[in-house]
Amino acid sequence: MNLHGIVSGTIGAINPFVAGTMLVSTGYTTSGSGSRTPTYSETSVSVQLQALGYKDLQQIDGLNLQGVVKAAYVKGNFNGVNRPKQQGGDMLIIGADTWLIVQPLEEWPDWCKFVINLQVPNP
């Protein structure tokens, strides 16, 4: 049962979904000099951003996160770092801001909730 699908309309009336682009890590390319450049595939998503709740803050305690962090709800499944599956490094772009997925909080068949950390743009 997709509970998020049932309640998302009601929640969206109060806290609207925003358009975003998910950059899903596909690995990297290696240049002739040996430097690696990450590669991504792009997926359009609807995102709902919320402040982290008390239980969320307890769950990420010890990750030493600094800066702006939020919770994001997205249809689909995306990853922070998952070393056993060799996945991770997915990023979310909303407007001009790039957010790194640092910790999945809830993973369901149709949607997920994860912690995102605002990234500093390259000069």
C-alpha cells in the first residue's frame, strides 16, 4: 500500500511539491591524466522539502553534517552512499541549488525520504 500516495495530495496543499532534477550517479570517467570525473543520468522529480524532525535529527546524529540540511520526499528510490551495492553520490537540483543525498531515512517501493545537504557551488 502506497501511503505516501494517499496523503501526498493533502500534504501538498499545505506544503507544495516543487520541481527538481535528480542526478543519479552512473560512475565516473577517467581522463588520460588519470583524473576521474563523476557521471550522472538526469531524472525529473517532484520533491517535497521539510525541516528535519526530532527523530530524523537523532538518526543522523554523529554524521558531522554542517550547513543547511533538510528532509526530501521523492517518488522513486535514490541513494546516499551504499558501498555494498556500489551506489551513491546522487544529487538533487532545485532551482539553482544543488543538494547531496547524505542519508536515506525511509525507503519504500514507491517513494523515499532522505536527508539532503546544500552544496557550495564551484567558483
